[in-house]
Amino acid sequence: MNAPKWGGVATIKAPVGDILDFCAHHLDQGAHRLFIYLDDDNQDALRILSEHPKIRPVLTDESYWQRLGMKRRVKHQSRQFENARHAYGRAGDVDWLTHIDVDEFLWPLDRSLADQLADLPLECLCARIRPVEALAGGGDTTHFKGYSLRQPKRRNETARIYPTFGPHLNGGFLSHVAGKMIYRTGVEGLKVQIHNVFVGDEMNPGQRELDGIQLLHLHAKSWEDFIAAFRYRLEKGSYRSELKPNMPREEGGLSLHELFSMIHDEDGEDGLRAFYDEVCTATPALLERLRGHGHLHSHALNLPQTRSRHFPGQG
């Protein structure tokens, strides 16, 4: 039996170099097809990606949305849904498809993703890939923090690992802990959301956990990246006001929007920097605490070298 083929879909607004790093890494991991939806007028990326036989880039300009019979969605999450749906209809040459972001990198731990997918039973229509979140300051090796799946244990550990801000954080993460899904193609009525899929009214039919792979999330890989994206994320992204707090409000829970707004209002960027230093920086003390709880993961991504192999001359 042949190993299943898999592909990825992403809606991306990023510099050309970041796009090429994302594509090169996943081609290196065995992706058979990448559907890249460029969320701005990135002609340079379109030109380079169009020349690669395994990549299908789409410039999501006005004519693209007209072809879909709709206006461009205001929220980027809604544009992601529509683009993922469009890619699903084009994914006939892969058996599985995953919808991830430009700062997320699939990382098999021992066996290839294709081999892991081959082991899944036919009734499994989707599998969940859990994230680890990058810490700043690791040099050639990037350190990542993980978390416990069991909620009570996660909450207790998070308070110990991040003594100042941990009670307000889910596993110490600034981003999602739900991970992303990889799902079978050719399933009638399958619809993709950010962290789940639906077939009719059924959510994640036959879901399994893929324990042999991590989703490396470079959400805030440097202080400069964090503060540059802060305002957008606070208003429209992963820190927006509509998202719920990690623990009940009656127990003192704050959403990330409320926590960051409070820190910024009281102490400005200095307060945000103190938060970043405790929660997002690979200090010896944090690495030791993570290691003690089994939540330290360290990987050398080697993105420049990988990019040069798949896109010669674009280093």
C-alpha cells in the first residue's frame, strides 16, 4: 500500500522570505501539494511560488473574490475559511490536507507524517496536531514550551512555571493550545474552521491525536515581532476582546485582551516587556522549570538552508 499524500493550505500576508521558509520547510517534510493564498498584492511571492511544481499560489485580489461569487471578507479568519474551502475543492491529488499559518511548522518527531497518517483507521476523518510555542533567545536551536492536555494539571503547572502571569494563561501560551487539524480529502460536506472540521452537524468525526508530530508555532519569536504585531492582535487577532479568559471570571480570570490592556495601561511597553521576558524568553530559569515538568522541546529548524535547497538563489 502506498503511503498517503498530504498537502497544506495557508492564507498568508507576510514578507517573501517568510513565505519561502514556510513552503520550503513543508516540502522538506514531504508535502505533495501546497495551496498558498496571498492575502495582499505580493507579486514577487506569486512569481517565485508559481515556478515550483508542487505549489499552487493564488493572489486573492478582487477578481478572485468575484470568481467565488462574494465580496472580500472583512475578518481575516473568514478569508481563511473561504480559502480553505476553495483549496479543499482543488485537493484531488492529496489524501489529507491541513490548514495552518505561515508561522506554524509541522515537525514529525520520529516517523514521517505520511507514515503516521497511514496508520489511522478509515473511520478517522481528521487528526489533531498539538502545538508547542517558541521562546526567544535560543540561538541556532529554538526552544519551545509545551503543556499538559489535562486541564487541572495544566493549570497547576502553568502557575508554577510562570509565577507572575501564569494564572491568566492557558498553558503559558499567548496563542492557541487547540492545535490544528489534518483531514481527509474527498469527504462530502466537510467544512474547515480554524481548529476543527465539520461534516454536517458532526464536529471532528473519528478524530485521533497525532502524538508523533508537533506544530511548532513561532507566534512571538522575538520582542520586536511581538510588539510590532501587538496592536493588531489586540484589536483583531489572537488577543481580541471576544475571546474568553482561561479560567472563570469569578475565580479572577482575565482574557488575554484584558490582561494585556491592563499591563499596557499601567506600565506601558515596559510592562509588556516584563511580561515577555517572563513568559516568552528562553531564560535559564524558565528552561529549567519547563524541563522539570517535561514541557521543554528544542529543535533546530535550519530554515535558511532548507529555503536554499527548494528555492535556489532566493536565500
